[in-house]
Amino acid sequence: MKTIEILEKLICFDTISANPNLNLINWCAALIEDAGGDVTLIPDPTGKKANLYATIGPQDRAGVMLSGHTDVVPVEGQAWTKPPFELTLEDGKYFGRGTCDMKGFVASALAAGLHAAKRDLHTPLHLAFSYDEEIGCIGVRSLVDMLRDAPFTPAFCIVGEPTSMQVAVGHKGKMAAKATMIGRAGHSALAPMAVNAIYMAVDFINVLRKVQDQLAIEGAQDTDYSVPYTTLHVGKINAGVALNIVPDRCEVLFEIRSLNEDNPNALMDKLRSHADDITKRYQSIAPEAAIVIEPTPNTYPGLSTPEEATVVQFVKSLLGANDTMKVAFGTEGGLFSSQLGIPTVVCGPGSMDQGHKPDEFVSIDQLAKCDMMLVNLLSRLEEGIT
């Protein structure tokens, strides 16, 4: 099958992160197994989602892994003019949810796997397709655990997130957390005698903004990023029951997107210290007042692959490229690199400027460049690069 035929099928699977991905994974598994590849599925606890890990070629040595996620972001509330779960070709672009982020690459990787099965590879090709990447690289962690115990781990990894087919060597890490403010409820007519948890949250958010300002001016800088410093961001606040009740609880979801030079755990400790200071101001009224900060599961490390690394030079040679870049978004590449020691780069078709938006698309030209990169990869695997 050609890349476009595979992509057309993949787009029809509604694999929004809240939904199962098993139908898509089983379809991919059958395609690879019919071609002679070896496939392992790693189900989640519900049995409704799974990671896929496949090997085409020799089983007794390291190889090159192509990694991508199979889940997509929701389409609700977006003004689509094309059917989101049907591939549409118009003006040299393929439209549909996930065409860019990142079923375009998954389709190209599958097509490469089918071609690889017909060739005499001296070095294996591995395909790694995960679930729940869009909610914090959740699913891929069980695949990482499997590879940790495997007799061979891949020598290189290419994560196919959209980079306009440029070689990306880094991205920031993410630490997400929930801060729970505990105050004291009361009648709004007697508000000064209670402790308003929303006010506590406002004080905490102001601290986040001050720390952010300090990082922007005094923190580490990396001008390869569009935002060259570590960032703090509040994304959601939940509090209140009724207007005439002083709320005794407020939840704030926030995140840290950190450069490798900044330690997110140290930043979190700093925020906890500020939270303690805030709490003390309210405990004279309500001794039970507190701010509890808890990390959430959707956290992952950054990626920082040296420019001179062999994997960087290798992928540049597949593309005929000279330059590298860094990307603002996160990937599973940080987990492969930090937990398994697999040298990793990010390189895939399309631009994240189109990702997560209505009428998401990937261009014909970008898919063609990706296919060519993987054709060149198969030639190198025939030669035996490891």
C-alpha cells in the first residue's frame, strides 16, 4: 500500500484521546504481520487502547526506530469546513484530523515498513506507535518499560512529529501540577470571617507570574526556541458553588515548560515555599488553610541531542540537510533519550502551525519528502548501519 492509501484509512479512525485506539492498532498490526513483520501489542489496563511495536528485518540486533502517536486532539467547538475524519485532497493539501499531527508520518512509516519487508535488511526497522500522547505522553511509558527489558534497544530513533521535515534536536520538558487551595467556607455577608480559596489562588497565581518574569529576565536562555526561556502557565481554575457562599476550595492546574538548564523540581520546590508563605497569612483566621501542590501524570522530560551526535548526522544525510532546529512542543523523544539512552531526533511532515486547528492539513510535498527520507533509510538499513 502507498502512503496516501494508508493515511486515508488512518484518518477514518476517530482516535481522539478520550476514545479507544484499538481498531486502528489492530488494523496496523494486521498490515505489518501480513507483510511478515513481527508485532507486539502492549494494551492499557482497560484493554481498549494499546501501543504497537514492530520489527521488520533481523531480530538479533539494534536498528532504527520510527516513533509516532496514534491519538489526536478533539474537533468539538472548531469550525471545520472539511469532514475531520475523512481524507480530503484540495489545493495540494490533505485535510483531516491528524493528517499533520501525526498520522501523516505514521502512514509514511507503515508504508516504509511494508517496503522493508520485501528487502534484505541487514539492520532492522522498528515501528513504535503509541496512545495518549496528546494528554502528556501517557501511553508510551509502557512501551518504554518493554524496551528497557528487551535484549536489544534501537540504535537511533526518529520521532515523526511535524517539523516541516527539518531535523529537530531538542524540545523543552513539561511538568504539570494541581494546586489545591483549602480555605474556610462562610456566608458572603460575613466574608471577612471566612477564607476565600479563590483569593488564595489569586495570590498563588501572582507568585507564578512573578517567577515567570524572573525566569524571562534572569533565567537560562536558549535562542533556538521561539520562547527562549522556561515558562510557567496556568491553564484551568475550578472553584465556587454559589455566589453567596465563600468558597473553601479552589483548584488551579498549571505547568512548567523547562529548558534542560533549569531544574523543574527545584522550581516546584520554590513554588511550594511561596505557597507556604501565602498560607501563613490566612491561618490566623482559619488554621486549616493550606495550599497542596501535586504533580499530575502528564509530565515528560525534555530532549537535548548534541548537534554532533551520530543520529543527527545520520538523519541529516537522509534528507540532504545542513541545519537543525528545536521545537516548542514536547514529544516521547525525551523519554526514549533519558530513560533508555536511545539517541533521538524529531523529524516529520507538516508544520505544527496546522496542528490542533480546524481544517488541519499536510501538504503533498511534505509527505513526499518524508517518503523519500524513509526510502533513503531503507537503503542504509540494507547496507547495515549498525
